Amino acid sequence: MRLLRDIYLIGFSGSGKTTLGEALSKRLKVKFYDTDRLVARKVGRSIVEIFDDRGEAYFRNIEKQVIRDVVKKKGAKVVALGGGAFESEETRILLNKNGVVVFLWCSILEIYKRIKYRFDRPLLLSENKDKESNREEKIERITRLLGKRQVNYEKADVRVSTSRKNIRLTLQDIIERVEKCRLSKSS
Ligand code: S3P
């Protein structure tokens, strides 16, 4: 498939946006951008440091600017967005107008498994040191946040499950769905 419109990957932390986005861009021979990396580069700090020093509102503001800039870049591309980016109506309208939005869906337990040893997601960090309550607290946080965001994630053009392990099949799934959607969006 020759990519004619951008592909924007949205979904919760751990849903595979960056891993799949990178693989997809290689397969389609187009550029890949990750908005978290762009935010960190623009501010000169890690995402955790930005949340700690300047707070979430500051992060969201830079995130919106970075998305506006990346959408303007020439040529079709694959973009992985931070898990909360699609909460902004401005961003939803922008992405919807400029490409195909793909919601990468993943089960709560699978998300938990993928992020339990990661400490770079400020909204999912838990204060609990005890292993069992830490697990419960994290799963509860994921459930709450995902429940709040689901309504906007569902506004994507297509939804693809990433719970299955095989990356090659998941990529194929994304490509087929995007192609179908692209045809219906341009007709
Ligand atoms: C966030 C998800 C993170 C990052 C920031 C906020 C969120 O990106 O943008 O920590 O609000 O869910 P990933 O989805 O890549 O983890």
C-alpha cells in the first residue's frame, strides 16, 4: 500500500503505539514521529520531569503544539500520540481532518502487564510499595482512566486490537483497516 494520508495511532499507554508505529512506518516506507519524544525534545526534559516540574496542564499545552507542528510536516507519515492526547477536541478535529485515526485497543490486564515495571508514565505511577496493593492500585488507575477516555478513543476512524502477540498480524490488520477507511473517507 502506498500511504496517501497520515496514520495517527491513539490509545492507552502500553497499547503498542510506539512499537507498532515504528514497524508500520518501516513497512510503509514513511517517516515516524512519536509525540512524547517530540515533547521531551522540545522542553529538553523527560516526560516525568515535565509533569513533576511544570504539571500536567503545561505538558498538555506543549503536546498540542507538537501535534499541530507534526501534522503540518510534508508527506504522509505515521504518528504515535500520547495516551491522553485525543482528549483534546482541537486535536481530535485536526487529526480527523488530516489522516486516518487508529485506536489501538488492549485489555486492561494486558496493559497492566506491559507497564507494571515502567516508571515513565506519571499518571500511572503508584505510591504503594507493597506488591499486591501496588498491583490493585495500578489496575484501578488504568480502569478509571481508560473508562473516562473510552468515549473519545471510540471517535477514531478504526479500532484494532493489539492484545494478540503477533506483531506481523496486527500490522496487517492495521493496514487493511486503514486502506478501507481511506477509501470511504475520500469518497
Ligand atoms: C499519558 C500517556 C503517556 C504520556 C504522558 C501522559 C496519558 O504516553 O503522553 O505520560 O495521559 O495517558 P503513552 O501513551 O505513550 O504512555
